[in-house]
Amino acid sequence: MPHIRRGAFVLALDNRFDSGTSTLLWQQYPDAHGSRDPFLVNNGARSPVRMRAFAGARLSLISEMPAVAAMPDHRQAMSSCLSAAPAAVAPLPDGLALSGCWTAFGISPLDRELDKVATGGAQAMAIDGTRVEALDTVGVWVLQYLLQRLRDEGVTTTLRGWRPEFERLIDLIEDSPPPPLTPAPQRRRLERIGRSVGAALEQLYALLSFVGESALALAAGIAHPARIRWRTILHNVQSAGVAALPIVGLLSFLLGIVVAYQGADQLRRYGANIYVADLVGLSMLREFAPLITAIIAAGRSGSAYAAQIGTMTVTEEIDAMRTLGIAPLDVLVLPKIIALMIALPLLTVYADICGVAGGMLMAQAKLGVGYAEFLDRFVNAVQPSTYLIGIGKAPVFAIIIAVVGCFQGFRTHGGADSVGRQTTRSVVHATFLVIVADALFSIVFSILDL
Amino acid sequence: MENTARTGQRNEVVIELRGVSTRYGERVVHENLDLDVRRAEIFALVGGSGSGKSTLLREMILLQRPDAGTVRVLGVDLGSLNEREQHALLKRIGVLFQHGGLFGSLNVRENIGLPLREHTRLNDELIDRIAAWKLALTGLEPATAALYPSELSGGMLKRASFARALALDPELLFLDEPTAGLDPASAAGVDQLVTMLRDTFGLTIVMITHDLDLLWQVADRVAVLGDGRVQAVGSMAELAGSDRPLVRQFFEGARGRAAQAQQALTTH
């Protein structure tokens, strides 16, 4: 092997080394031993790579290259490794020689192999860190783990040849007592059931209190109409009602078409084409129009209420309002409930018209029932009570949607993610309750024979 | 102590900005801005609101690209990186976001262990132990590990996200307002933590802060941003003697004078 001057770089054209070669190099050039990084390999890549990166293969050519000042100072921060040399442990006559990058990335392959390191019956072992290139806290932890195991086997260990900054890091971690691992609390099934039932009951209780508070606020508003914020109400009517016209109109129109289309085949079979007016009229006016309108409102307005109030809760606007002596219920909740109670019935009427128009269109196209005929029959078939029942449901749905939306908004706590969760919840709960209420209406009406 | 961590590389530049310009529509945030951050120094960016501190920070951590100019971090030009190289670089960088940036769906321990779980093949127990230690390093109780971010107070949140930024033992740490919203005792803890990290691990720290105590006690060099440029760079003592109006503005006022007076007391 050629003589290598102290501080010189080694250039390997074929960048293949094995650990034996590198050990040999260390022994052959004790001169180099004193310097920190005597061997650098330039394998044609732009950046120099240390020799120990190439453990596992044979070194075929070494030539000398003068130390170049232009090379960047290759000592990186302690935790970084210029090479990708993984951490390794090799036996020494009197202990263990550690090498490579003892960092989070370099140590992974070694992690489980440490258990295999044998003591060979020695009483004392020196842990040589001369050739450790980089060390970070992960490396120190793994080292501690190794030392602890050796100590458990009755071996006295000493550290040797570690860079001062590495020693400092080792001391730092050794001095700090290992913090106890506190496991995440495990809950038993029964406890989980109990907790979720408790949470559901608590939510129900809170909802009832909220309904009560809103009712009181509404009563106070009726007693002192001057306190009601009409401007806010009108604004809400605009956003929940007028702005919803296109979507409500389109969907109920399509629904009317679907109902007429589905009925058309059956009716034609019995030659009862004209009864399409009964079918569309009754189903739209009584059930579909109020329901579809309420569901759209829950998705559009209920979620908006929850998101608005939720955001205001997170940004402490609600708290600010309270400290300024403004009741959030008066400002935020009542106008929304009143506005939706006005807007939803009106939207339902609009949905009735659009739905029937859709049915009419389909009746003419599929069954040959003309518009005049259809309307003639429609007037006879559909009682005003049917229409009023449909419209009458709307304010109830409106209360459900507005109350649930606002309630979920006020239930927001913590951060922005909670706003999203409460908004989703408001839509799901409102839709669910609207359909439950509709079912209850059907039962009540059938008992009352309406 | 300080010297050993910095031997021979006092002047090695780890972040180098040249001719950086950034615009939001019509508004010019940076105009031909140059800046150097050296290894193992604690570097602070200060400036009024809207002076582009956060934008500059985002440009250093690959979250945003400048409209013109080059940004070199740890010797690599950010403009020329492919996705793999970006990942490699990001593993060497830790970031403490202003509002923590902890994942709400994970508890504190999982948050800290996440980078290790994603990028290394260490076993779970070791990761949990390292996470617990990092947590202790930032001064949080071990019991905090099992809590979720929504259950933490502001100061705890900051410390926990500090611990996550340190998970991979980065070489370069970016701190966005590390003491904002902390009580004085916690803020002093951050002072010590930052100094300790630099001295022990040789970390380079770049921070945005308005905390004059932090600036006086901890920062090695401070860059004052204003009018799209770096108005002045230097130690706080040097800047205090500057006569540039935008730098003066920063030191004027009772708070600036109080912090300065306190600094004078502690040094003499």
C-alpha cells in the first residue's frame, strides 16, 4: 500500500472496501489515526464520500490525492453524516469498536443486531468511539441500551476515544433520568360504553337546555319586539331563503319528474293516466316538497350556522360578546330561527310549484295528459288541507334545523378541527331529526285522519 | 463550550440567499434581498408586520418559492431539487411553527415519534423512549405524552412542537415566534433551550421573533427586514448603534429601552 501523508485524501477509483480493508488502513497508517477524517473517497460523485461508506466489498485501487483546501470543511454538524455509512459494531481484543453514523438514519439496520453482540466472558470492555462519524440522540440511546445490557451481564464498561462533543452529548443524556413511559389510558369496553352513554345523555340535556334558553329568548323577544333584530333577520332570510331558490327549484322540479315518471307505467297499465295529477300533487305537496326543502336547508343553512358560531367560539368572539353584555342568543340564534321559520315555508311553496311543474311536464310527455287537463284534475284531487299540511311542517323543520345548527356551533371547543366536526354533526343530526319529525307527523295525521 | 462546537467553521455559510425577490400580485415583499446564516449561530429575523419575515422563512423551508433569486440551504440550491433531494434535505431541517402545527388526531408522543416512524426503521419502543426524552428535554411532564394537542395549553403546545422539530436531530432549526404567547418563565425556558441546543448539538437556529429578551440574551446576529431588504445585520449591540431609520424604529420605545437596560445590567 502506498504511503499516505497525514491529512491527505484517499482517492479510490473503484469504491469498494470491506471492513477488513478499512481496519488494515487504520493499522497501516497510524499517522492518520490522529487526524479526525484521514480517509476520504471520491467515487466520481461531486461530494467526497468517506471510505467507510463502502463496507462489504473489496478495495481495488488507491491513489493519493493532496489535501485540497477548496474542499468544503467536511465536518458537518454532529448529527449529520457525510457518508451513508451505517452504524456498526466490531469486536476488539479488549472491547468493542463502534463506527459509522450513529444517527437516526444510520442506526436502523443495527437496532436489532445489538442483542447479538457477545461479551466473550470479558470482565471489562472498552467501547471505542474513535471511528464514530456522527452521533445524535438516537445513537446515544442505542449506545446506552448496549451499555446497560453489558452492565447487566456484569461487565464494566469504559468509553474510549470519543470526540469531546460526543462525550458531552452522552453525558447529557446519561445525566437526565430516563423519563417514564406513560401508556395511553386503556379503557375497558364497559367503561367505553358507559362513557359514550354518558356523553349522549349530556348532549341531550345540553340540547334541551339550549332549546329552553332559545324559547325564553324568543318569548322575551315577543314581549319586547324592539329587541328583535329585524335587519339581521332579513339578512338571514336573504341568505337562507332567496339564495336557496335555484337549488330548491331545480331539485324539486327533478323530483316531480321522477315521481311522475315512476308512476306513469303503472297508471298507463290501468288506463288511469289522469290520476298522475293525484300522484304528483299529493306526494309533492304533502311529503316531498317540505322534506327536500328541509334537507337542502339543513345542508346549506344549518351547516353554515354551525360553522359560523363554531368559528366565533374558537376565536373567542362569543366570549367577547358575553363580556360586552350582548347575549349571543339574541344576536346569533333568534334571528336565525325566526328567519328560517319565515324562509322555509316560502321555499316549500316554491318547491311545490316547481315539483308540480316537473310532474306536469312528464305527464304530458309520457302519458299524453295535457297541462289544462292536469290542472283541472289537480284542483279536484288535492284538498287545500294537503297543501296546508305540507306547508305546516316547514316551520317545525325550520326550528329543528336552526336550533341544531346553532347548538352544534356552541358545542365547539378547542381548535379549528372541532369546527369541522361540529358542522358535520349539525347536518347529520338535523337531517335525522327532520325525517324523524316527518315520520311523527305522518303517524299523528293518520291518527287524526287528515 | 461555545468554541468547541464552532471550531473552524465560524464562517461557514449554511443558508445563503442571493437576489431574492417575492411579490404578491402588486405588492413587493422582497426586492433583491441577500442574506447569509452561518453554521452554529443563532440568527434572528426581525421586522415590522408585513415585512416578509414569514415569507422568507417559508422560502427557506421549501414551502414557497421566491419569484427571483436563489436560496441555498445546507449547500444545496433549493431551486434545483427534485422530490427525492427535497426529502433528503427536509430530514436535516426542523421547524417549529407559530401555532405548533401538531397533528390533532395524534397524541403528543405520536406527534413527536412521527418523523422517526416515517423515516427510520427503528423499533416502536425505542421511538417512544426517544420521544419521551425529547419531551423531557423541552421541559414537559412525562404525563403530557398521552395528551392530545387540543388538551394542551399554549405553552405546552409550543414545547411539544419544539420536541417534534427536534425528533430527527436536525442540523438546522427554524423557529417561528418561539416565545409568542408564553409566560415569562416559559419564555426564559425557551431562551435556555435554544442556547443549549446550539452549544450541545452545534445546531444552527434561525428564528423569527419580536421578543426583545430573546433577541438580547440569545441571538448571535439579528437581521432587520424592511422595505423588502435587509436593513442591517449584526449583534443587538451593533444594531442598537445603527442610525438607519427602520432599525432605529425597532429599538425606540419604552420596551426596547427596558430590554436594553436589562441587558446592560446582566452583562456588567
